[in-house]
Amino acid sequence: MPNFDIIQKEIKELLRKKLVNGKILLQDCKLIDENSRRSPSYSDPLYVPFYYHLGKFIKPKSVLSLSFNLGLLEKCFFMSCLETEYFLAFHQTDKNVYFSNRMGFYNIRQSYKKDFDFFTGNMKNDDFHDRIGKRKWDAIFINEEKNYDYILYMLEVSWEYLSDDGCIIIDNALDLKPVKQAYLAFADSVGVKPNFFETRYGTGILFK
């Protein structure tokens, strides 16, 4: 298991120096609205750069994203993590929201050239579990603004399919109350330390 205290100290120092920001890391990405490049979150050195720096310290062979949209955070992670051999991206189906994976595919391919699969569906259906249950995952990314029960379920599913010494990375872990509550409750239920990084929205990481 990686030493979280060392990782936290190193990343904190890298973020403090502000040597890179979202404008640099995402300059080759496609966005739904180009005006978003001028948004505070886009340029915040405590947001997107965190994922770029995290990829320097954890080296998962297999990565699962349970919140795939434009793939911006994952793209930045793969810019520095070159060890990943397989990436699976999942998007929760919502009949009321149009979704196209074309931009996300394009963005991921700017930094990740190895095996990459994508699928949509319902996380509570058997076909979802059949698909992600084909292997154990070394790193699982969650980035949702959902209610307590939904986040808790995502964490439970992630833990079930996480490899030994694997990790779950969850955004909004300090900024959104339902996410934080679910994160803390789940960590307590499995008896692991709920680690936090002080990023724009607060990022949590659980090591199995």
C-alpha cells in the first residue's frame, strides 16, 4: 500500500508551487462550451493539476471511471501515469440528458494510447456488474454530485471490485455534504482511514 502521508506531502508542495494549471493541461481537449475555459474551476491550480500530480505517485495497471463524461480529470491523470494497461469508462444512463462519448474519447486519447473501453448503463443492473466484475481494479475514480445513498452505493460497488492495495479516488469529498457523509460512513464501515487532499472541492482517497 502506498504511504499516504508521503503522497499527501509531496502533492501539497507541488500544488503550492502552482507550476501548472488547467489551461495548460487541458489546452488540447475538446469542451462542450469553449467559454468554460474562462471559468474559475478550469484555471484553478488546486483542481485539475491534482490529478496530473496524483499520476506521479500511484501506478495502477487497471483503471475504472464510474463518472465518465468529458474525461478531463482522467486525461490529466494519464499524462503522468504511464503504467496503466487498461482503462474502462462507465457513464450512467439518464433518459432526460443527451450524452455523446465522442469528446470524452478524443480527450482521453490525447494522453492515453493503450486499451480503452466504454459503456453506458445502469449501475444497479446485472450487466453492469458482469462488465466491471471481469477483473479487479487498481484505481477507481468517482466524481458525482448525487445524494447520500447513491454515493454510498458507488463506494460499496467500487470496494467490491477493487484490487488488494487498490484505491478509490472521489471528488467533492469536502465540498458536498452528501458526498462527504457517505465517504466518511463508508470508510468507517470497512475500517479504513478516510484520507483527504485539500483540492478545489476536496478529494478523498481510500486504500484497500
